[in-house]
Amino acid sequence: MSTADDLKEAFAGESQANRKYLAFAKKADEEGYAQVAKLFRAAADAETVHAHAHLRAMKGVDTTGANLNEAVSGETHEFTKMYPAMIEEAEKEGEKEAAMSFKNADAVEEIHAGLYQKALDNLGSNEEVDCYVCQVCGNTVEGDPPDVCPICGSPRKMFKKIE
């Protein structure tokens, strides 16, 4: 393996640890373990520091325009190739929860690609619009959230405003 491969692996590992530890913190909070939750959130933040350092070493952050192009490409790959194959496999194996998770992500990645393309097309306009994310399926909307999420059917109250 090369240093470039090592950086990619380290970035992926640190990124996954961040997300996992945040999920662990949420569970610890639900179970009444505030200090354990705080520890998981602290470790998650540290993993983010590590991931960002690895990404910088990989020269993984470019100009905003280039970053938007990369984001459009990545999201498009996910909703056109990656998730459809995963959905098919999960359905074939009878893994209903996994299939639903993949279907939700697939639908949202297409939305993300469109939002990134719109941002790229309007780069420089600096118009600010509120963004909301459905906390059930990840649906991402600009402007006011819908009364009912068109992807998962959750009520408006499940949309979180992103600051």
C-alpha cells in the first residue's frame, strides 16, 4: 500500500467512527447516561479533526466550484449505480430494513445532486435560503419544509433546520 492508500483508508475509518460515535451518544442520552454521551460526542469531534487532517493531506478539498462538481458526480454515482444495486441485492435477500434504508438514501442522493448542481449554476449569487433535513429519511429541502415528507411520509415536525 502507498501513503495515498493509507490516507484514504484513514479518512474513511475516522469518518465512520465519527458517525458511529454520534449514534452511540444519542443512544447513551436516551438511556440516561449523560457523561457517556458527552464522551462519545467528544471522541466523535476528535475523529472529525483527524478525518479533516487526512483529507487535507490528500489534497481532497479544492475550490468551491470544483468541490460542487465533485459532489454532483459522487451523488449521481450513488443514485444511478450504487444504491440501485444495493436495493436489488437487499430485496433479493429479503432484507426489508436495509432495502428501505437504501431506497431512502437513493431518493435523497438524487435531490442532493440537483441541489449541488443548482448551487454550482448560481455560484457567486450568494443568495441564502433556509435548508431543512428530514430526520427520518434525510430528505433535504430548500425553503420551507413540506407538511409531509414526499420520500418517507413523515410529518413536517421531523424536518430539522440547518444553521
